[in-house]
Amino acid sequence: MKRIIFLGILSILLGCASETEQASLNQIAQIYDAETSYTKGFSSSVGKETIKRFTIKAKGSVMVDTLSPNATSANMALLVYDGFEEKEKNDYTQIDVELISTKGDTSNYFFPVDLLERLSEKSEVYRGFSEAIIQGNATEIDVLKSPERIPNPVGEQLLTTISDLKNEHGVLMGFEPFGILENRNEGKTMYQFNSFLNFNTGTKIYYYVIVDATPKRNKVEGFRIFF
């Protein structure tokens, strides 16, 4: 009698990236000055959920070599997820990130889609706060801040700082996300979104925005600009 044991199936699918997927690859390449590519695939085994993955590969970036790979890979995964159309978000169960250093060393990270969905909600707060800085909207800055952690208005003061930076570095063109970290503070989980403020002179100024990870509590708990 023959015994057949099914262990599992691993499949790699190659094809053209959609316009939204390609846009995310291009954005990652631009931010990190990296070569980017991707694969799609799935793995399945008896009694377990089929894993459907989108893998982004980033290679040869000096910038990535100098940053925390945990922060970098989380940001790349979120950029890919946020770049999907709504129907595409249902096509995958996780997004994998493969980082290949300038020396050829490889590290791999994976992010379940349900985690990225929660992270995306918090990213909207960080992006709204950053857009308010770019647009000079002091009212929106104060709306988005946590009244418990930052009880006093800060919008006008922050925009005064931005005005001083503009006088020194030129026109503020936008912001550029490059890393996400998860921190614990007083027993609470926080997400730290690391970014650059980009000026038309080529100057990049590092800043971060901290957002409470608690579901439905979409407030900025802290921020800092390094100059």
C-alpha cells in the first residue's frame, strides 16, 4: 500500500506589476535611491491558511545600509500596501520585504496585511499632520494633536519654526517618509513615523511624528524637528 503525504505547495508568480504596484516600487526607489523589483507568490499546506504574498526587493541603497532595517522594511511594506487599490488589498495576506545591502547581505521581513491595515490608519494621522505643516495650517495641527499629551496650542509656534527654516533653506517642497518604529511609552504602544522635510535647495531635515497605536485613538502624541 502506498502512502501519499502532501507537505505543501510553494509557488512564485511572475508577471507585470499593476500601475499602482509600479508606482509604489518607483516611490521606494526614489526615497532610498535603490534598485527595486518584486515577486508575487503563495504557499499552501494541509490544515493551514494559504499565504498569499507580495514581495518587494530593494537593493544597493547606501541610505538603507545606514538605517534600522526594522524601520525601513516597515515603511516599504506600508508604502506598497497604501499604494494598492482596495480590491488589490484583498489579493494578499502579507507583504514581504527583502533588503539587499551594498555588500550583498540579505535580510528578510514580513508584515501581515491586517497589521498594515492598522498601521495605515495611524499613518493617515501622521500624513495629515505633515500636510498641515506643509500648508501652514496651524488650526489643523492643533486639531490633530493629543489634548492630554500636548495640552497647549502648538500650531502657530511650529509654523514659526518652519518659517525660520524656509528663510534658511528655501521653499518647503514636501515631506518624505523613510521609517516606522514601534515604541512603548508608559505602558502604551506608539508608532513613530520618521520623515524628511524636503526643501528646493536639496536640504533634507529629519523629523518624526508619534501616533498612539490604540484603535480609533487617532491623535499625535508627540513630534520633533531636528535642525
